[in-house]
Amino acid sequence: MALDGVTLAAIKSELNKKLLKGRIDKIYQPQKHLLTIKLRQPGENITLLISANPQEPRIHITDQEFDNPLQPPAFCMLLRKHIQSGRIKEIKQPDFERILEITIQYKNNQGDLEDKTLVIELMGRHSNIILLKEDRQILDSIKRITSKMSRYREILPGKKYLPPPKQDKKNPLITDQKEFKSSLEEKTGQPLYKTIMKSYRGIGPTMATEIAHRSPVNEYDDLTSYAQIEQLWPSFNEVFEQVSTEKFDPTIILDKSGNFEAYAALDLQQFDKISKKKFNSINHLLNFYFVNRITRKKINNLTRKMENTIEKNKENAYKKHRRVKGQLKGAYNADKHQLKGELITANIYQLEKGMKKVKLQNYYSENNEELTIQLDPKLSPAENAQYYFKKYEKAKRSIKYLKNEVRKAKNEINYLKQLETNIKQTETLTELKEIYQELIEEGYIKEQKSNQSKRDKKLPPLKFKSTEGYDILVGRNNRQNDKLTKKIANNQDLWFHVKKIPGSHVIIRNHTRDEIPEDTILEAAQIAAFYSKGRKSSNVPVDYTQVKHVNKPKGAKPGMVYYENQTTLYVTPDQKLVESLEVTN
């Protein structure tokens, strides 16, 4: 959803009220196409975000914090030289384009007042941020555009600034009914909302559809008659009367899942039947929208990366499990190698070097049947016997090792399944980052150098309060499960975990040192079932025991434990109950 001219008009209106006469205190460029400008007003510090990112160009006030590079980029240094300490003189939106021009006044080295203009062009992949001298000569830009990149204009230091090429569209703020009619008549045969978009600048698909929706006509019908234009005019005029008089009503539309459907500076009546979230400021709306959208994108990207890593390693663990299990089965059948060695030894006088196989009577069998034994023709009969004896000894020695390898492969599969459940049930980016760090520390993902020095603050366990006042703690991930069970919990606390499926460790803190009430135990079991792979199942088995009966095998993966003296309850997860018990602070 790109910023359109209507939204930009609302932003301009608010920025003029908030930023005029404000002093530019600091300028940063945390990302390639992103600027943050810190401004000071009496009793207030304000951060203005400006992005020329092709996917999400925007400008708005923000409370979002960014990590800034140790060495500022060249364009950031140029801005600091020319406009830092200056004051905002004017903010305008020329011809209702998707462009804002911010005029900054500052004192030059001679003490004279000078104006510089920061031009913000918010036009998808053509977005840019350009600093101009008073005579409109370009000082520099966040993206330099050469003649090879654009035949229409160059954006390079020393060049005269030319605005983007104008399309054959009119300014909706200064039109009248007669011009509206003639403009739309030229575009008959197209859907009504598209005729509006193609006739007037600064109107995107959402607002064009809204204008048509507010009229008696169907927004998706083709324009075929003058009567339709007559019916469109009142709603068009109504929308731009609101824009002209700055009567904005910032609105976000949410679908059934709570995802963003659309946003606008005005109420969107076309979405009256679904959920809306209202804001008293377009800057608050955009900050909310982009922070959540960018966070969601980071969550999706991080989730996809971790899930791919886990799936790949789970496949390898399954292959290893099948392989070593087969080897173990073979090792258990090692007696057949000993038998062959003994039969060769007992019949050694009948054998000669060079034989490839031999049939010998099996004296150890009740039926004395013949057994065919493969021989190496390069070895003597005695050496062939030793070959089978060595094979027997090697197989017997490998049983202990193979048993351990089967166990390790099975444990790794269970551990990776637990990670999958943790990822599916995380709700925040910070929680996902903790799981990502766990994957790094366990050697599944190679840590990037840029991440090695920085660590997010670790989250505490989830906290619940039973109806009878007992604290119930829940691990958010495997490492937190370990810490919760082995470091935070006391021996007399109760430990819960779903039986034989991935899930979080759950602890009831026994602050009374008395027997924990049955209702609290049932509530903890509900929580354990909810924070497990059995969340959407019924009659989920949940084991519980005292913490002193829970142990961690040496060298086991995070979160992996064994326990004894347990009692099993069967519960059906109840989301409303779990939410009612959660302590949010």
C-alpha cells in the first residue's frame, strides 16, 4: 500500500503544525535509503523518518529506534554540513504530487540566513531524497540518477533540479464539475475507479475506489455514460473538500485475522463491514502501520529461515536414525560371523587358498544343514577364518556405540520438533530471536559477524497466576526451559510437561511449602497443554512431578530432560482460561 497524494496531504498538514520553526538537532542515515532527523521544539524532541526505500517509501514522525553505522554515509555527512542546526521554515506538497518539499533556514559562515530545500519524492522505485540550494541546484541525493538511468532528468550534484515528469493528470484540489466531466469523458470504457485514478494525480486505487463507492454507481462498472459522471461528482467533491479543509480521519482496515488490509487519511466507507482502527494522527497511523508491517516481515523471514534449517537437519537426523538402527540390528546378528569362522576352522583341512565359497555342514544346528560361506580367494583358509572372527569382534564392540548413536539421533529429532513447536507459538520478534540464537549456539546456523557483539535483552518466562494465588511459570524456548527447571524452580515446586510430544516446561511455585491445591494443578496442566503441540487437541496427557524428580542427561540438548514419579492428567486446552490467568506485567 503506497502513500498517495491524499495521505501525503494529511502528513504535510500535521508536519506543518508540529515541525515549523523546529531546530534540526541530529541527522542519521541508519540504512541505505533511510534518514532520521531529530528536531527540537520547546519542551519536545521529535524524530522525523524519511525513507526512499522502493518497497516502502514514506515520511512521518516516529518513535522507532534504529542502529546507526559507526561511519555515517556521505549523504548523511552532507546533510549535517548544510542543514544541521537549521530551522524548518516551510513544508509544501507541490501540485498534489507525491512529493514534499521541506525548506530549512540556517545561518551560513558569514552569519547570513540561507534557505536549503529537502525534496522527498515518494514514488515507488523512483523514490528519492534530494538536497537543493536556494537556486534549486542539486547539492546531492540519497540516490544519484545518471543519464543512462533516466533520459528525462539527471539527479547529480551541480545539476538543476527538475521535478519528475508530469503525467496527463489534473490537480484534484483545484478542479470543478465542468473539468471533472470533460476529464472523465475522455476515458470511457474503463472501470469507474480507474478513470478517476487516470484523470487526477495523487489518487491511488484505494481512494479512487472509495470515491466511486460513496456514489450511487458501482465502482467496478465501466464508464459508459455522462449520467455516471454526474453521480460520481458529489462524492469526489466531498472527499477533496475534506482534504482542502484538513478534516482528516486516519483509518486502518483489518481483515478477520487482524492483518492490515488498507489504510488511508480518511474514513474508508467501502470497508464498513470489517474491522477498522482509528487514529487521531496520520503520523501515529503510519508509525503503527510500518513498525508492525516491518516487524511482521522480519518475523516471517526469520521464521522461514529457521523452519528451513530445522527441516533440513530433521531430515538428516531421520536418515542417521534409520542408518544406525540398521547397523545396530546387524551388530545384534554378529553371532553368524563367529559361526562362519568356527566352521572354517573346524574344516580347515578341506579348504584351499583360492576358493571363492564353500558349503560346510553346520554342526551347531540340530538339523546339521549345510551353510554356504563366501571366501576371499586371496586369503588362506586360516586368514578367512580370522576375517570372520574380527568381523564378529568389531560388531560386538560397536553395539554400545550404535545404541548411543540411535539415542542421540532420536534425541535430536525430538529436540528439533520442540524447536518447531516453540517457533509456531512465539508471538514476538524478540522471542524468535532467542530461538535463533539457540540455533546458532547449537551449531545449526552460522553466526554473522555483525550479530556477534549485539544481544537483545533476554525475556523472562511467561507468568500466570492461578485462581488460588500460585505463580505458574512457562518457558518460552528450550534454553528458557532449562533455566526455569534447573535454576529458577525449587525441589518442592511442581513440574509439568505434555506426555511424549513437544511442549514447554511449566512450573508451579510452591510458596506455601504445603500441598498444592488440585484446582491449581489442573490450571497448570491446562497451561502446559496449551503451550505444546497438542494445543488444538482434546484429552491431552500431561505429566507432573516434583522438580527434584526431573533430571537432565549429560550432554543433552537444551530443554531435554527425563523424569520419574509422575502423575498423568488428561486435559483439553482452554485458550480463554489460559488468557484469564496470564500476568501481563
